[in-house]
Amino acid sequence: LELQLLHAQKMESIGTLAGGIAHDFNNILTAIIGYGDMTLMNMNPEDPQHRNLVFMLEAARRAAALAKDLLLFSRKQISVKKVVDLNEIVRSVEKFLQRIIGEDIDCIMSLESVALPVFADAHQLEQVLMNLATNARDAMPDGGSLSIATERISLDDAFIATHAYGSSGSYALLTVTDTGMGMDDETCRQIFDPFFTTKEIGKGTGLGMSVVYGIIKQHEGHIALNSEPGAGTTFKIYLPLNVTKLTEQEAEVSPEKPVTG
Ligand code: ADP
Ligand code: MG
């Protein structure tokens, strides 16, 4: 437990530090890109410096994307939770995901036939899906398929005991599988560490999965992965099913509202 606490504190200070820097960088880069774009627009494309400026702006945009990721990672993201249907969230990002993964990767959806009410921040869960899809795309440079499935399952005490997850009961299970390059054990162990990346500079920030982890924890959920080099990767995300919880708004209006009756 102590080790976990230490780890959490370390992560928090990294987050605060990164957030401060990212904020300043973001402002600086906005200025650089703004003035750069203006200069570019007023420049003759035949000018020998035109090409250089285009490259400079490209680099600045990459830096801005990194700063944005850092901000996302460090910001004490306040989740605005209400009861939402996980299926709805998956459906709402389907087009977006397809755009992320491109045309060489098939997206196969298989959603539970009944609604899966979870007490969640829809925007954050969308972000989870987008981060997983981005990684899946990077793992399948030669194409493949991305499968997204939802189902309602109940975790019994035996499962909880062996997996050391929260409490038994009904869960919404979100399974995201790719047919990509997979990972060795060493990579699997580090995947949720902030700034851990195997991608080349400019391509990966190493923040996607730590953001995913943080969001799932905030939802009292669990995330597990199964991967093997060359055999693809499967992520399983468990979110407690919620049928009785009120939305925050409702809870504010009638805090005494009885749960049954
Ligand atoms: P980034 O994508 O910026 O590298 P992430 O936190 O999203 O950072 O992922 C960390 C690392 O985990 C990746 O660099 C990659 O090595 C590995 N990884 C994550 N998802 C997958 C996947 N679906 N298939 C293979 N490797 C993955
Ligand atoms: Mg990523």
C-alpha cells in the first residue's frame, strides 16, 4: 500500500509539473504558429525560405499537440458523471474512430443488445476509446481489424478474488481488440506509466494509456490487457453497471429521494 501511495504521489507531482510547463508552452507555441502562419501567407511560395518555414511550422504543430496531451494528462480532470448508456457512447464515436484508424483497418462493432447504464463522464469515456483506437492504428501499420464489443457480465466473488478487482456485481464490459503487432511482457508492464512510449520522437507522448488508466480509476472501473508479440492486443475495461444512481442534477434537486419505492 505504501508503495502504491508513493507511486500515486510521484505521479501527481509529475502531473503538476508537466501541467505548468505544458500551459506555458501552449501559449508560446500558439504565438509561434500564429505569426508563422501569417508570415507564410505573405510569402511568395517560390521564396527559398518558404519550405523551411513550412517545416518549422510542422514541428511547432507537433510540439503543440504534445503540450495538449500533457495538459490533458495533468489537468485534474473533473468528471461530470451521470447515468449514460455505454452503447450510446460507443455508437457516438464510431465515425470518429473510423477516421482515426483510416481505411486499411476494419472496425467491427458488436454491442450488447440491452442498454448498459454506467455512472460516467461520457466525454472521458470517448477519450478512452479514442486513445485505444489511436494505439491500435499505430500497432497495425499494414492494416488489420479493430473490434469493439460491449456486454453485460456479472463478476462473482471468485473472479474478484483472483483478479483483485473491487466488488462483485454487474459490470459493463468493453473489449477492444486489435490484430496488430502486440507487446512483450516488459512493455505490458509499463504501458500505464506516464511518458512510457516505444514510438519515435514526435509520434508518441507516452501519455495515452496513463490518461486511460486515470479515467477508468475515476470511474471505479478496472482495465486489463492481454497481448503477445505478433498476435495483437486485447483490452478489457470493466465499469460498474448502474441502474439506481441519480444524475448529479437530480441528486441536487432531491437529495433525500429514496432509492426504492
Ligand atoms: P504512445 O501511444 O504515445 O506511445 P500510450 O500511453 O498510448 O503512449 O502507449 C504506450 C505504449 O504502449 C506504446 O508506445 C506502445 O508501445 C504500447 N501500446 C499501447 N497500445 C498498444 C497496442 N494496441 N498494441 C501494441 N502496443 C501498444
Ligand atoms: Mg497512444
